[in-house]
Amino acid sequence: MTEKKVEKNEKVSEKPFKTAISQHVDETSYIRGYDLNDLIGKVTFTEQIFLLLKGELPTEPQRKVLDAMLVACAEHRINVPSIVSARYAYSAGNTFNSAMAAGILSIGDYHGGAIDNAAKMFLDNIDKNAEQLAIELKSSKKRAPGYGHKVYTTDPRTTKLFQIAKENKLYGKYCEFAESFEKALEKTNSKKLCLNVDGAVAALLCELGIDYKFGKGFFALARSAGIASHVLEEALTAQPFRTLDEKDVEYIGTAKRILRK
Ligand SMILES: CC(C)(COP(=O)(O)OP(=O)(O)OC[C@H]1O[C@@H](n2cnc3c(N)ncnc32)[C@H](O)[C@@H]1OP(=O)(O)O)[C@@H](O)C(=O)NCCC(=O)NCCS
């Protein structure tokens, strides 16, 4: 990589926006100090994401783990809120990016968006006994973020991600805690609540030292690829104006009546 140094402004800036991410000087864009043109063709998208978030390029093990996390979250199945809403938005005649935005807006605490809450829970309780935490959560009637799944009793994505983390020596205390908390939940809950992909990603973000606040952003970033592919498929293969099938709708409101006015 070219050693083109960018002068750091040592003066305390009075400007309202301060950024350590990028700057554009003399028609060249610098990302975390690196000339963008040097990065192009030399670093992968995953490395670029790590560089943007953390300010440094990842080590090879960090790259492998982050890459696996992104792949694990990019797509799962059609019938989840982020995909259905994106396809609906496109079928209503919106632009491609608006449809993608609709999909991203459908990521929430119960779908793909438990990562930040789970990571915060791991960070706050890492020195606590997992069984004690499970009991506290149960008595406060709160759901454990990053646990439970509509389909799985064991989330295979978690198994694979932790295997890759182990291979790359990035399986640390947060992953361990996440797994012991899964076992603790089994004792306090009647239903098996597996450590789902959100929970696994949350533990790995902690291991990578990426701030928990990025959680929903991480999922949005990864799932954007899946959302985009579904919107493109919708554009290329489906007729406009999707509706719910009448057989899936049951009217439960007031019976027909006459307006007397
Ligand atoms: C993902 C999720 C929505 C799947 O739900 P589900 O399997 O359909 O389960 P339900 O919403 O029908 O809940 C069934 C029971 O399990 C309980 N439960 C489900 N997930 C729970 C969790 N994470 N922590 C504690 N209890 C949970 C519910 O409270 C409910 O209990 P009840 O029967 O006493 O009322 C659910 O597990 C959840 O909310 N998880 C936390 C959020 C999360 O991790 N989301 C990311 C998913 S990838």
C-alpha cells in the first residue's frame, strides 16, 4: 500500500461535524488514512467494513470470523418480515432502494435485531453467574435477547459460527458466557431457547471489540444483500400489487350496520 501520509489537523476543531473515518484531500479520498485507490482491489469488502468500524484493518482470524458472520446473516428464507415487506414495497411501485429501506425498517427486536440487546446483556453480565441471570430475567418476565427461534431448537448457524471462531482463536469469554446462558435458560424455561444467530453474532461482536450499539446495523448491513436479491427477483419475476390472500384474513370487527346520519 502507498505510504501517502495525510496531515492530521492538530488544532481543536470548532466545526460541528468531526470525523475520523474519511477525508477528501486534493481529489483523493482517504479512508482511515488509506488512499481509497490503494484499498480498491487489495482489500475485501469484509476488511473494508472492519476498517471503517474499527479504524484498522483486521487480522486474518478477525477477517475470517467477521466474513462468516456476514455470510450467516445475509439470507435465511423468504417468509421473514424484512424480506416480505421489501417485496411488498417494490410490488406497490416504489423504487428499488425504497423497497430495500422498507425491508431494513422491518428489522426489529424480534427479527434480526436482537444483536445489540444481546451484546449489551453479555457485556453487562459477563462476571455474573449465568443461572442467576436466567432466574432474574424470568422473574422480570423479560425475553432473553438472542435466544429462541421460530424454527430451530439448535440454530445451526450458531454452531458453525462458533466452530469458525474456535478455529480462529476468537472464541472467548463472551461466546462461553452465551453458551452457558443457553444452558441456564433450559433450566428456567419450559421451552428450549437456543442461542440463535443474533445471539451468536452478539457474542462475536463483543469478541471483536465492536460496540454493541452497532448490533441492528450489523444485521441491516448483512441482510441488505438478501433483501436486494429478493427485490431484484420481485422486479424480474412478479406482477405488481401483491395482496394478502382472502383465505388468510378473518374479519373480527363489528357486523354490517346501517349508518343513520
Ligand atoms: C425469536 C422468537 C420471536 C421466536 O418465538 P417463538 O418460538 O415463536 O415463541 P413465542 O413468541 O410463541 O413464545 C413462546 C413462549 O416462549 C417464551 N420465549 C420465547 N422466546 C423467549 C426468550 N428469548 N426468552 C424468554 N422467553 C422466551 C415466550 O415468552 C412464550 O412464553 P409463554 O408461553 O409463557 O407466554 C422469540 O424466541 C424471541 O422473542 N426471542 C428473543 C428475540 C430474538 O432473539 N430475536 C432474534 C431471532 S433470530
